[in-house]
Amino acid sequence: MTATESASRLGPYVERLLQNAYVQDNLLDAVENLREAYERAQKRRVEPARDEKIRRQLRQSALSLQKAGEALKSGRQKPKKRRGKQTLVLVSLGAVGVAAALAASEELRSKLFDSVGQGDDGAPAAASP
């Protein structure tokens, strides 16, 4: 196999690597985990073969490399963020905050219920028997 044949075979993969942010993120994550594991292994007190944190970092690095390779082969892109859950959580927190403020303040409750009790023309609503 000549150099031009191998370069032509690798061309699409290199192009995907340069364009795919998901692959780049996974490769960056793998490199960071490997760097952290290396730095921890350099400490004199740590025995690398028995250190659980180093094992976890190496495992995470290998997983990131595997994801990057699979994404490179399949062309998988980074998943788009969904904002529906975040919006729901914010609205819920706001509702809980309003409920807590109403429960804590008699003045707010009276203002709210007085404005609800008035009719369309601003006059108090007639009491029903």
C-alpha cells in the first residue's frame, strides 16, 4: 500500500474529525483524563496499580476514546440541548416561590384576594346569599 492510498483512505476520517464537535469533545475528555491519571501516578505515595482513582480515570479515558471512534465511524454529531426540562423546573420554582410568599405575607394575600374579588367595573362583587 502506498502513502497516497492510505492518505486517501484516511481523508474522510480526518475531515469528519475536523468538522465533528462531538468527536473533538470526546477526544479532549480522554486526553484530560489521561493527563490527570499520569499526574496522579507520578506522586510518590500513590501506587498506580492499586489506586482506584487512577483506574477510574483510565476507564473514563478509554470510554471517551471509544465514543470518539464510534462517532467518527458513524458520523454521529453532538446531541442538541433540550430546554423543555429547564423551563419546567424554572416555572415550578417560580410557582413555589410565589406560593411561599403568599403563605408568609398577609398583606400580599389581602391585596391579591381584594383585586380578585372586585368586578369588571372596579366595584366590589356582590355577595351571594
